[in-house]
Amino acid sequence: MTTQFEFRLLGAAAPAGELDADHLIAIAQSLKELATKLGRAETGGEPVGRPTSRTQRVAKLTIGLAPGSTRVLVRRAADVNALPFDVEEERAFDEKFEAIVSSIAADERRDWITDTLALAAEDLRAALEKAAPKVEFIVGGRLHEAFSTAATHSETWRLGDGAPVDESLTFVGRLRVVNLDTQRLQVTDDLGTKVTLPNVVNADRVGALLGQYVEVVGKPDRDARGKLIQLRDAVIEAASPLPAETGSREPLTLDAILQNAPGPGPGPLPGLTPEEADALLQAIGR
């Protein structure tokens, strides 16, 4: 049976039963991101790219506002073709989703929460803090947590290496993929490292940069081995100056190489007469 989660937002600036559109969008986006990352983890899916149908089934959410007090309702979307009971990974998803929100409320990151999940949890924490000063988290119709958002902190969700979750990273490479319909963008550096770019801030202005060197600044996501896999909320600009192009160079003459090599420079060789110097140079092929 699908668990219904509820975030009751108390003290929000909007009238009861309503919510500022930007706050609602931020909450919905952070919930979707958390659900997708949690779904990938529970189904063994790849950390980037289009989620598998299995991951989508587990992580798909429905989100809505309920009448009365300002309540954001969240539950996994029912699949009309699914069996009338939850599989193990769906139960695990519900349990871990509940545990992550409880960790946000307690302002304590649990040991099993990976850096990838921590980034998503911080986004949800920040969205809730902007929306309301107090939140009640209700699970299956019962109050599970009640907490002040001001008592939660971004620092709790720092990455494992101590870097803050809101750090920005700059990546330079060629913009290889631009699909504005699906928001699929990808940049590749000269070593072949491919980085995906979800939610590009200026996506509508980067089409002309396809194939060119660009500088990308965004929030990094890494895999379990620490490899950079994507930059979230990125801004893309033409790289300036452009990285040096690889390719053939004009061959250097032997004289040019010797002139730049360490050792005695042009002129007489110390301790030798001109005749002795000529003989030495002839012996070494000069």
C-alpha cells in the first residue's frame, strides 16, 4: 500500500491553503530530485541519464495542495498495471524517504545518507525553510515530526570531504549535446570526461555554443568513487580565453633545440683553443 506523506506548512506568508508559486515549485522540484536519486539507489540504477522504467515506477510522485491549512501532499504515483501490493524496493523507498525527512527535522545527517542524497536533502530543507517557519511532517495520517525550519542548517548536509553543499565548480570543455526540449545538455573536456547539465539556468541562450568550448559553473554531483558526473543549476558561457587547440606543430630545427637546451651557449668553449674546439665539434657531428 502506497504511503501518503504530508508537509503541513505553518506560518507561511500566503493565506491558509495557498502557497507562493516559487516556494511550491522549489518544494516540488526538490521532492522530485530526492525521489529520483533515492529511486536510483534502491533499484541499482545509473546515477545519471534517463532513469530506467523500474526506477521511474518506484520514484514517480504525485504532489498536490490540500484545502484548509497549507498542506503539501506527496505519495508515489499508482501504476494501473502494478500488482495490488508494494514490492520490497517500494517499501524501502518509503522507509528511506521518511528517514531522510526525519533527519532534516532532527538536523542530523545519518551515516547511510550518501553525498548524492545529501545534496537532494539539502535542496528540500532549503525549500521548506523558505516556504514556512514551521513544518509538520505527517506519515500515513499520523504526525511524525514537527520542527522549526530555522533550527535546520545547510552545514549538516556538507559533503563527505567537508565541502559545502552549495559549492560551485567550474568545468571547461566542448558543448556536445543540446536538446532544449528534454533539457539534455552535455559537455566533454579534452580528456573525454562527459558531464551532464540538468536544469541549466540560461539554457535558452546556449544553442549557438554547440560544438564550441564553454565554461560551465554549477553545483557538482559525484558518483560513489568521487568522479564528477553532473553540474546542477549551471550557467554556460563561451570559454574565454579558449583552451589551446591540440594538433601538429611545426618541427623544430636541431639548432633551435640546442639553443634552448641547458649547457654552454654559443661562443668559445672554456679551456679549449679554437682548433681544439673545432676538433671536438667535428667528433660529435657538429
